[in-house]
Amino acid sequence: MITVLPIETPGLGDRTYLAHDGSTALVVDPQRDYDRVTALAEAAGVRITHVFETHIHNDYVTGGLALARETGAQYLVNADDEVSYERTGVRDGDIVEAGTMRVRVIHTPGHTHTHLSFALEADGEQIAVFTGGSLLYGSTGRPDLLGPDHTDTLVRAQWRSAHRLAKELPDSTAVYPTHGFGSFCSATQSAGLSSTIGEEKRTNTALTADEEAYVEQLLAGLDAYPAYYAHMGPANSGGPGKPDLSAPSVADPAELRRRIEAGEWVVDLRDRTAFAAGHLAGSLNFGLDGQFITYLGWLIPWGTPVTLLGESAEDVAEAQREMVRIGIDHPAAMATGGPEDWAGGEPLAAYERAGFEDLKAALDKSSDGGEEFVLLDVRRDQERAEAHIPGSVHIPVHEVPGRIGEIPAGRVWVHCAGGYRAGVVAALLDARGRNVVAIDDSFDNARDLGLCPVPAQVP
């Protein structure tokens, strides 16, 4: 009997897989912190003999090479990928034996030119296919990460790859993608947590629409992706080593102040409610309760030292683990406790939080001659195009650090779709001395309150 165990990385929206037959195990697309994989293998009492990469990843640093070296497993990467380390090169049609498991290599370009999928068979039965960034649940991997010169070729290759998998594999084959659970590597976000080839034939646009319709729909839906992606491919081609998860040195209040004044990032890991109520002046807020590493990695000038402030050492360790996944290898320092401990007797900074009902009241007062203010929308372009509040200034969250000078003078009310990104930007502006209000509310409430008028329908 073959068991497939997914290992979730919700902060990046990805999955790693460990498959085993009771004694021998293979791993597909391991994250940098592969100790989670070895712990799972140990608990199952199995030995890892093969580590597979579906592609050179764009959204995280792989743990595949270091895992293979530690376990003595074969490291299987497309033979056509240009890498600086020794690996077992595989190509379309190759068969790999792992215990009683048999893996067929299938070239499925689209997410990258050299992308591979791995079809798993045992006892003559086709059990599963590991599709990486090819066929996802209800979607496919995005084809634009290698740059605009490659997008048209890759999007069409992606459609053909999806059809190849659907044609060559039985409907009962379980589909195990790496992306699609919140990853920006997915063209659209997946709705399900499991699927089969048969289910994808019924529901996936790549398999229900013709090529031109699929291409048009997919390209129209693409939006921005994190800036740190630019660093992941080179890191993975270069052969990343084992991550350093040792605890950083502890910084006292004087050191924290020096780091802030030097332009380093001192990041408070508490949730946005606690941060707004009181925080170390000049610190930034990327709470562990949201997509911490996606937005930290997206906004930070690459290479800037990061100091972590957490209520506990466990919070700091969690953040550090997420950071190594994108190649931010070791925090500059850390401090635990609360803002009073970090401020060393200096006054704490704070700012207001509000809901869209409060915004409506403030807008009404402003129109009657009350205080004027700036309303800053930090959602992505696609979100903005669907609905927005008239008169608001639009700067997507990832563009704010480079466009702060474009935000008009005065008090700034910041909103997004749910509150997390607004909290990130409010903290960034507060650190720059701006007077801010963070709207911590669902944008659906703005619609319900009539803040987003629906355009008249053209007959």
C-alpha cells in the first residue's frame, strides 16, 4: 500500500509530499526547512531514497539538495536545468524505481520550460501524479515568472501539458500539486484540497476551455507577484545548503534603537491590533497571524538586516523558520516580551484602528466641512478594478515603500480587503512620521455601506 503525506507550508501557499510503501520513501519539492520531512519519515519508520524537484522554484528556496545529502538519497532534477551542483538528471519518459514504487517522468512545460511532473505507480496501478506548478486544483501555474519574452510560449505549453496529463493518466489518478494553496505561483487560487485527473477534466479551465479561451482568460487574470521571486531561481540553481535555525543574539533597547536609526528593519511579530495599541517607535509590523513572509519578503529592500520582536522565543523561531524559506538566512538580532521591554522607558508609538462604518462617518463629516484626509487603497490592481471607493488614492501594498512621496499630505486612512495589508502599510507610514488610521475591516462592509457605487449597466 502506498501512502502519500502532504506537508503544508501555508505561509507560502505550497505543499511538499512524502510518499512511501512502508519502508522506502520519496520526497517531492521539499521546502528549505526539510527537518519537517525527516521527522515525518522517522515517524513513519521509512527511509528516504529519492528526492524529486518538479522545477527550479521561483517562490521559495529548496531544501532538496541538502535533504538528499543528509539522507544519502538521489536528487532528481531535470537534466536540462543548468545547475552548479551534481544531481541525477532525468528527462521525459525516464522511469525511476523506489522500493515498490515506480515513477515516470513527464515533461510538462508551462510554469517553466523544463518543468516535470512525476506519475507514481505501484503494483501496476497508477496511483498519483505530482504536478508541481503544472496542473493545479482548478487552475494551473502562472507562465509569466520567467519574463514577458517567455510568457506566450509558456502559457500555450501549459495548456498542452494539462491536456497531456489528462490524456495519459486514468481519471482515478490523485493529483498532488505543489502550488495553489495561496502561492502567487498559481495563476488563480485553488478552491479544493484534493482532486483527481477525472475531477480536473470536469472543472479545470485548462481542460474545459479551448486553447485560445484558456490563454485569454489566464493572461487577463495575472497580477503582480512578490519581488523576492527574482532571488529564488538563482539561489536554487546555485545549490542552497542546510538552513541555520539557531537563535539570534538578543538585543537590548539601545541596540534596537541603533538598528532603527541605521535604517535596518525591526519587525514586530504581534498582530495588528496589539501593534496599533502600542509599539516601539520606528518598528514595522508583519504579524505572524497573516501572510508574514510573503509581505515581508515582498516589501523589504533585499539584504536589509532584520531584527525580530516577538512575545516569546517560539514566535521568533516561527518567523525565522519562515524567513529561511525565502533565503533570509539569519535575523540580525531578536528581542522578546512586549513593547515596554523594547522601548527602554521611551514613549511608545500608537495609532488608531477603524472600520468602514467609521470611514463613512468621517467622509460624511469631511463633505460637510470637517477634517479632510487621504484615503489610501493598498489592494492589488485587480482588486481595485472590481470595486473601489471614489476619491481614494491607489498604491498597491508592494509599491508603497517606493512611492511614499506620492501620498498627499495630511492624515492617512489605509484600507485593503481584510486588514492585514492595511496594518503593514499603516506601520510603515507611522515609522515615517505620518498620522495614520488603519482600517481593520472586510471590504465587503464598504460595499454594504454604499461606499463603492456600482457602475450603471450599459444596455
